[in-house]
Amino acid sequence: MLNLEHRVRVYVFQLGEDGPRYLWLRPKPSAEWPLVPVVGAVGLHEHLQDTIVREVREETGIEKPLHVIDLRKPSKELFGDMGLVEWPFAYQAGAPHQAIPRVVPGPKIGEFHWLDFERAYRDVEGKQDRENLVQLQIRLQQAG
């Protein structure tokens, strides 16, 4: 029997006068982990929207999104009889004329960085994270 785990990958961003900046986290111990977005398991009977808000609050202290964007490209991986489905979303935390929330890292987070697109694309290691970042950047440019 196949056992599926569902997780969200949440790309937190803020819009500023000079364009979007993306929040990337480095889990503890920091020396061993790459930069990642907010990642968390979907609880049993939990809606994706609730998971997104809960995980961002737990890992960053940011309480409420200005806007959530469904990036509509879940990834699926199989490991024998285990499967993982990851649901990518973007979470707008700030805007040019709205206060940017203070990040209060959760206990599992070693460090965090707000990065512009070029730096994020260069520094982030995961192929899927880069693809989602590009998709989000394009959507934000088209909306702006």
C-alpha cells in the first residue's frame, strides 16, 4: 500500500519600491542545510490554506498574508511504498506602502535572508525551488 505525505513549500515575499524580495530560511544546524522556503507537513484533515498560514507563522513569526498565490505545480516523488507530494504557494508578507513584518525565526530556523531575485536564484540550490521562484517572479512582473 502506498503511503503519501503532503507538504507545502511556501515562497514568502515582500514587494518594495525596488521590486520583490524573497525570504529564504536555513534550518538548524545552519552549516548542514541549504537555503529553503517555508516547508511543512499538511496535517490530517487540514486545508492547504490553513497549513500555509500555520507554517509561515511557526517558522517566521509572520501572522497574516496580504495575498496567497497558488503556483499550481505540485511535485510528486516516490520512494518505494512512500510518496511525497509538495504543493508550492507564494505568500505576500509586505507591500511598498504597508509595513513589512518583523521576522521572528522559529526554533528550527538557524538564519534567514531577504534576497532579491538574482541573488535568490544564484544562492538557492534546489532545482524545483528555482523553477518556482522563476514562475513567481514572472507572475509578479506581469501583475505589476
